[in-house]
Amino acid sequence: MDRRTVLGGMLDAALADPSPHANPSDPLAFANTELPNTPRALSGLEPYTGLWGREQIFHLLRRTTFGPSPVDLQAFQTMSMTAALDMILSTSAVDSKPLATDSREMVAVGDTWVYSNARDPNSTFDPTGARYTSLKSWWTGLMLQQSASVMEKMVLFWHDHFVTQRNVVNEPRFQWRYIDLLRQHALGNWKDLAREMTLTGAMLRYLNGNVNTRTNPNENYGRELQELFTIGKGPLAGPGDYTTYTEADVKAAAKVLTGWQDDSTVLPQPGVRPSKFTLSRHDTSAKQFSARYGNRTIAGSTDGITEVNALLDMIFEQEETAKHLCRKLYRWFVYYVIDEAVEANVIVPMANILRQNNYNVLPALRALFQSAHFYDPLNIGCMIKSPLEFAAGIPRIFSMPTPADIATKYKVFYYIATQSAAMQQDIADPPSVAGWPAYYQTPQFYELWINSDTLPRRATLSNTLVKNGYSTSGFKFVADVITFTANLPDSRNIDALIEESARIIFAVPLTATQKAFLKQTLIPGLPDYEWTLEWDLYLADPGNATKRNAVLTKLQALYAFMLSMPEFQLQ
Amino acid sequence: MKRRTFLRRAIPVSTIPFLLGGHTLQAFGRSPFLDGLASLAAATDRVLILIQLNGGNDGLNMVIPRDQYAALAAARSNIMIAESRVLALTAATGLHPAMTGLHALYNEGKVAVVQSVGYPSPNFSHFRATDIWLTGSDSNQILSSGWMGRYLDQAYPGFPTGYPTVEMPDPLAIQIGSLVSPGLQGPSVSMGLAITNPNTTYILPGAEDTPPNTPAGHELTFVRDVAEQTSLYGAAIRNAASKGKTLSTLWPTAGSNSLADQMKIVAQLMSGGLRTGIYVVSLGGFDTHAGQAVGGATDTGTHATLLSRVSVAISAFMNDAALQGFQDRVVGLTFSEFGRRIKSNASTGTDHGAAAPLFVFGSNVNGGVVGSNPVLPAAAGSNDNIAMQFDYRRVYAAIVKDWFGATATQLNAILPGQQPLPLIKGGGATGVEDTSLPVSFELRQNYPNPFNGETRIRFAVPADAGSVPVRLVVYDMTGREVAVLVDRAVGAGIHEVGFAATHLASGAYVYRLQAGAHVEARKMVLVR
């Protein structure tokens, strides 16, 4: 007899009871149904001239890195704003390659596979899966171990902007080459990056450039290039007219791009694209663009690249193009609500800087990161962390060491990558060509990251990293909460301990009630000095396991709780 | 028959048709699933309230050896309670005068005072000593799970996978007002849920203040809303809180006694039908190194205030439990991480000490003083401590085995080698699992009670009765018959029927068992 029959109405009644697992089917139950109308900053791109203190430094680091480490925070405290920005805007680890952790990747463990043949002709084994594991581990490791630079955040920005997906490309060498382009141009020239993206193997596969021919033009890339990657789609102004471009321009762009295909025989090497141009596949006719581009004509040519450059020149001459990117950068670094004041005071002047600098992004980023708007108190703490920011951020806060052994190290990195994937951000595998919806889907935006499935996952991860750790191959990836605490400025004073740890952990200030609660978690019902006594007991005899365990369990409970607080989801 | 015996055995029920929501249904047949159900019910119909007194309670000033006033005067004249003010428990033992409510309960036989509870090689660090008490470890042993967590892991194997279940829709354990106690840490996961106050917008700790009207405040509110929605048992707790009530007039004004406020929440949740089996509440401030008592008026001051709060909270709770009819389902236990020194210091305070008395309370407790007064040295020095008389784990063992009905094997896994103190009525000595048939008729209290819509009733037919005609009928308070649950011949064994009161109004009902010549009735309360 099945259970339902046995229990009959009791089971039905229990199932109808809303108490267990309240409403998991509606992940958007609480997300915005319209854009929030909270007060918004009226300040603009004019340089910030206010106090340059910890709050501003922490804010800069939180927004431009995957979580500030205490070491970064310490180093930046003595820097002027200019020096801090110089550091943040410096490139870092531009040349990096994923390494093999398994001989099945076709190269020796510890060597990179990016130059290696896709397959061993003598084996039936396909290394694609193992190499992708390596690729995702490597990339996540770069975020975890980043220096205090906006580099990694920009690499991820470009990934979200010029999307390719692993499950479509399915060629790790192509996708590494694609990532390498993101890294080479991360703080460089957007227009150069757009050209290289157009012609790289991963993108030619991803958006059907491979099958875009004179006889059978494929519009996919020509459309996304305009709709998402450059000028952006404006409001529908008429049939097939998106204000910034038209359906005719999609067709014309597709013709420009005919004849290019990926070339898996070209091994990655600097200056050589993993793609090829076949003149016989190319439409050499003149391409007529619409009035949205001033009725421009691109003359047919036979070398492939001339027309591509002409197309990009035409698109990048449009003022809207720079504004499109600046809006995306704004939502990546500041907040998702772009009202009239933000458009006029931030987006337009930032786009002007981008254009005046021929699409080099650094001057525009510098203007943003030194602006009054960026440091406006109304813009602090209002971003919900993406899964990668959350998952990579915790090990950074606690300066969690990674193992020396490459295979074990990559397992740790891959653990973070899979945790982030389970929370809906799978590196190298965005959900669509438009990137992660949290950065474009109105009106929910960042709130899409948090639902009744992902929030418990976040809490489980933070709890694991602070308490039991992730163990692999004899290595335990775990926060050293005792060292973290000991490095706080005045860890013997419980108020200072709560205050200082909260300032590192949270982007928003805690209330007095919350601080009192945290204090109670550490010394329930005890006078303040008992913390000092207990902590001193440990410090005087750090090798004593019971004394260490006594403070360890209390500190773990404290930090695990702090990391599970809704406040920790904000940056 | 022994309660444990009653509960532990699987239900050898044949087929009893019974009314459930107006439909006649097949009753339980024996199956592994139903065996599991029986053990779950055994684990959940009884409730433990653990009251943690943080800071190290001066037990010698709470339970006072009346027969040793000379030694007391020599050791602690500056804080000692005047002999004439002590509330007598026995000829030799008395209670702090601030604990009048508890004293009254004692006189009703509802309080066991266990003398000099501790463990060998006492530790004087708050952190370490608390860890010892909560994990149930030896002085020098580090355990990663708590004693209650290990019990719950035995009672609810596999938690949290698959939970909440139909049988256990509610949290296994609730910590009120702070983070989940390490005592509730199971072998792999915490078995408890921390809440602040189920009557507020956010019941999870840390969200008491309204966020500002800023973009950050907007996003914070969003995340908090999802967190509350996501909290596995949030809705169940709110549901119980909204249905539950408190009736006692003894509850102090909210905000004046935090322990009473917490226990009032427990009463409210139990009243609302929450099936949670363990509640942990706490009161801080017992670390009375200085100013423990007011000089010249030693029955006032910090410690007197604290003990008064403990007494008021317990007596108000027990009063409410009696008024609402669930007093038989609750046992409470107080503890502190250590006692304090025999000799007071010059700051009218006491320093960290060793063993101390504790209270076990409830209508199912064997009331009285357990053990003898500590023997004080004639002139205590500053390092003299009260020696342990009972290992604290023997108190836990009584809860686990005699109250919650764990088997001897389970007890040994939870608290290895510990024998229960005889604190629980009907609890006792053998520890041998009895798998024979019942030896007497018995009508059990329905569970849950109070209930919201559905409850279950068990009764026993003894082996020597053979097959007897059984009628189990529910009446309202006017004596009108409202449901016939059983009306047929029933064989020996433990039988269980469900009662779905979907068509009835809130209020008290009586259910009456007639089995052969045996008649027994009990009251149950329907709460909508």
C-alpha cells in the first residue's frame, strides 16, 4: 500500500499546508515588479572631492575587485585617491594560460594544453571535458587570486558583453583564445576587441559566422554585433527599425562578414587568428546601410578585413554606441537604475570621454571611479553580489591559502566555479548571448541572483568555508578565522572586533542592534572583559587544542552568521 | 506499564476503520514505515525546554545549605542570604528568597533540585566550560556535536534530507533569541533553527531594524524577504504563532524579563500546535565577579534579580502550560557552565567555580531534592570549590532515555556510559527494551495537543484481555457525541487512530475509551 493511500486525507492536508518549502516555484516572488523609486544620487561624473577614507576605499575595492582582502584594505589605507586609482586601473596577469592537471588533457601535468592538438590520434579519449574543467578552474583561480586591480572584473564584464558559451563552442582551445582576447584588451580598446571578437574562432562558431556565405547569408552575428555588442538596440521606431539600426542593417552587416570561418588547424599564437577568410564564400557586392547609419555604403573588397574594419568604423562613429557601453559599465559597477539624471550626468559625459579617447576604456573607467557619483552615499552597498563575487569573495576576505600542487589547487578553484554555477553563474557558460540577465533584465536586474534556491546555497557555501571547509586530496580549503581575527586592529576588544570585522565583511553599516546581537553570539550573557580573558588564554597558549577550539568554535559561529546575513549579499 | 515500552514498540495494529475528515479509511497496517512513525511520535510528543544561564551561576546562593550557615558565614558573609530569609525546601536545604514562584512549584512536586552537578576536572573558562556542557564531553575531550543534536540525529535519522516531512512538519529544535546552540549541533548538520520573535516581520535573527529608504536599503529588504520566505520552517512557525496564545496572568511585562519573554514564545508556539521537541532559551548576566548582592541587603542585587527572573519565567510558563493543558508534555532543565567559588571576593562578588545545583521541572518530574548538600570547609580559602556529586550527563541521560524514550543503545551513542538519574516519573532503571504486548489498558494523551484540525490518539489493549469490544468516542463539553473513532472488537497491542476535527469549532473536547470494562477519558483542545 502506498503512503498516500495509508494516510489519505492527512497527507493531502499536510501537502496543502503552506509551511514546508514555502512557494519554491516562484523565484521572483519578491523581486522588483517595477524599478525601485528610492531616492537616487543626483551627483555626476565630476571628480569626487569629499573625504577619502576607509568607506571610500572599501567601496572602490568592493566594486572593482572580487572582494577586498584585508591585505588590500591595509595597503590602500595609506594611498591617495590618485594612487589608489592608478593601482586599480593597472593591468594584471594579462598573459595566463590554463594548465593540465590530468595527463588525459594530452600534455604533461603542469603544462598548458592551449597549444596542443585537440585529440590524440592514437586514442579514442576526447580531452574536451577535462580541458574545460581546467579552463574553468584556471579562470576562477584568476579571480580568487587577483591583485587589487579592476582587471578581473573587466574580463568578466567583457565575457558578459561579448558572450560565447561553452556548450555551443565546445572547443576549449578556441574558448581559451577568446578569453585571452578578453584579457589582452580588458583595459584596452573596445573597438579593437570588437574586431578581434568578430574574427575569433569561438565567436565564429558561436554565432554562426562559419555558415555565413555569399549564397546563404547568416544574420546571427551581424544582428548581435549591433543589438548587443556595439550600438545596442533602441526603442522600436517602426517596422524593423530599432532607432539605432534597422533590419536592413542586420542583413547588410551579415553580408560584410561573409566568408569568415573558424580554423581549428591554427594553433593559438600571438597575432594569428584561429580563423580564415575564403574569398569564394564572401559577398563582394557593395553593402547599403539605412538612414540610421546615414545611408552609408560599404564597398565590396576581397581581403575580408577591410570591410570588417569599415563596418566597425561606421558603427563606432555613432554616438549611441559609446552610450550603450557606458550604460552596461554603469550597471556592472554602480547600480541598475539609470534615470534621467544618471543618463545626463554620468552616461553622456562618460560616453564622451570614451569617444574622445578613441574607445580606449581606461579614461572612461577612471572618470567613473573618481566621480562624485561613484562615491555618493546613495550608491554604496546597493549591488547584490553575483555568484562569482560571492563565492570568490569569501576566500579573499579570509585570505584563504590554496595548495601548491597544481592538481589540488585546480580542484579548489573548480569547487568555487561549480558552487557559482549552482548559484546560476557558470563561468564560460552564460545562459544566452545577452549574458547574465541580472545585468539587463528589467525591472529585476541584480535581484534575479537571489531566490529560494540560490540563497540557501549561498548560506551553505559560506558556512562550509568558515566552518568545516572543502577538503580535497588531503587539503582543506577553509577560512582561518583565528588569524583573521588576530589581524584585526584591536582583537582583544570585543567592540573593536565586531566593528572592524563588520567593516571588512559588509558594505553597509550594521545597526547598533545588530552589533549587540553579534557580540552576544561571541560572549552570550557575559561581561565584555570575558572576551579579552578568553582570547588572551588562547593567545598565551596557542598550541593548546582545547583553548584553541574554545575560541575557534565561537569565532566560526560569529563569522558564519555574519556571512549568512542578508547584508553580506550586498556590495 | 512503562512509558518507554508503550512508545517504543511498533504498532501491531490490524485494521481499524476510523473517521478521518469525514471519510472512513483503512487504519495502519504494520510496515517499516509505520515502525518509523512510531519512533517519530515517541520522539516528538514530549518537549524539553533547556534554560541556559550564561556566565556561571552561583549555585551556593541559589540552593542554600541551611545546615552549614557557620561555614557560609565564614566564606561569604558579604553576599550570603540571611538564614531567616531562605525559602525552605527540606530541613537541610533552602532556596533563594527571590525564587518564590519556583518554590511554589517545588511544593507542588513539580521541581527536582539536583545538587552539585558537574564533571571531573572542572574547567574555569566560560568558552570551554560551555562547550563541555553543550557537547556532553569530558573535561579534556573535544566533541564536535552537541548532546541534543546527537539525540535528535538518533530520533530523526537523515535530517535534514527530505525534511520537513508529513510526520514532522516543524523544526526539530528551536533556539530563541540567539544563534543556534552548539548543543543542537548534530553529527553533520545543526538540528536547530534560531528565531528571534515569531510575532515580528522577520523571525530570523539579525533583521530587527528597518532598512533605510536608499537603493541599498531597497536591495537589503528584498534579500531579507527572500531569506524569510526561504527559511524552511518560517511559515510553520508563523502559523503556530498566529494560532497560539498565552493565558497566564503571571507573565511579566514584555521587555522586563528576557527569559520570560522567550518562554512566553515557547508557550505560544506549543499552544499553536508546533511539534518541535526541544526549545533552547537563555539568560545572561550570571558572571557576577562584583556586585552580586547589595551589601547589607543581600537578598537584593544582581543575583537576586537574575534568580527572580528565572523563577518568574518558569512559574509563568508552567501556569500557562497547565491552563492550556500541555503541562504533561513539558520538562524543563536549567544549567550554567559552572558554579562559583565558595568564598566570595572583596567586591561582593564570586569568581569562577565548579559544581552547582540545577533544576528539572515539570509535572512529570519526580519532585524533591536529589543528592545532599555540598559539604563546605569551615573556613573556605579562595581556591575552594564545590565538589561534584552528580555528573551532568546523568541529568541529560534522564532526559534522553526516560523523557524522550531513547533506547539504551541510543543513549549509549548519545552519552556513552551515562546512567539516568531518577528524575522523570516512570523513568528508571532497567534500560532493557520491552517488546512484549501491553500489560494493562491505557488511553494516551492525544498528540499533538492542542491540535489544529488533526491529531492522533493511542490506546493499549493488554495481552491478557484478548479481543475486547472497544468504543472510542469524542464528546464536546456539553456531552454531545461528535465522533466515533472506534467501535468494534480489538485485539491486544498498541492502537492508533487519527481524528480530523475539520467540522468542529475551537475548544475543549473529551475522548473516552471503553474497552471491555475499562473506561478512561482524556481531554484535548482544538485550536483553529
